[in-house]
Amino acid sequence: MAGEPQTDCLFCRIVAGEIPATVVRESATTLAFRDINPQAPTHVLVIPKAHHPDAASLAAAEPEVAADVLREAGLVAADEEIAGTGYRIVLNTGAGAGQTVFHAHAHVLGGRGMQWPPG
Ligand code: AMP
Ligand code: ZN
């Protein structure tokens, strides 16, 4: 069922404390932790604690939690002192776009220049 913890989901297991992560922020509905394979000096993932397969599914099922994820992403950027120089929030959706973990997550990337168009 949407929102319920999935035993085979990596990020549900991080939320449950079964897999360690370097947590940088936590709210009632979200968790933010450092990406294990950082692509920029700051690379933090912000996830809903509830399981939803991608950002669009999250926004459809629990729009207030989708808003929480975006708010927390901005607070991560402030905490990491990248808000002033600019940062990127990435929501890869679908394997063809590079999504590898099918629990919604926002990448917060910053601390270096960013190119456009993205790869
Ligand atoms: P995506 O490719 O958009 O689905 O992003 C998944 C992200 O999760 C990748 O950037 C991975 O490096 C990251 N990742 C995978 N396993 C872990 C882990 N155990 N702790 C933190 N980040 C992880
Ligand atoms: Zn999950």
C-alpha cells in the first residue's frame, strides 16, 4: 500500500534505522542524509519517511509531504551554506532519467558550478 514501509526498499530501511546513513536534517515527515556517492561538494538526499515510488506519486498521494521535501531541501541548502551561490534540486523519475532507488527523493547538489543542459 502506498505510504507503507517496504521491506525491500533501501530508503525505507534507512528510515527504519536498519541501514546507517549520515543524517543532516530530520522532520516529522522527512529525512535528509548525505549521498553515499557524492556528485558535488554538497550532495544530500531529502526523502519522505513514507514510501512512495517517485516524486509525482508522492505529490499525488501526500501533497503536503511533497511540500515538506522541498522546504527541507531549501533548509539543507541554507545549512550547507550553498543557498547564496546556487544549488540544484533534482528529482530523477524513471529508470531512463537515472532513477535507481524507487523511493521518492530529492537530490540537493551544490558547492560547485552547474552546467545546463544536464546530462
Ligand atoms: P537516483 O539515481 O536518483 O535514484 O538516486 C539514488 C541515489 O542514492 C544515488 O545518488 C546513490 O548514490 C544514493 N545511494 C544509494 N545507496 C545509498 C546509501 N546507502 N546511502 C546514501 N545514499 C545512497
Ligand atoms: Zn521506501
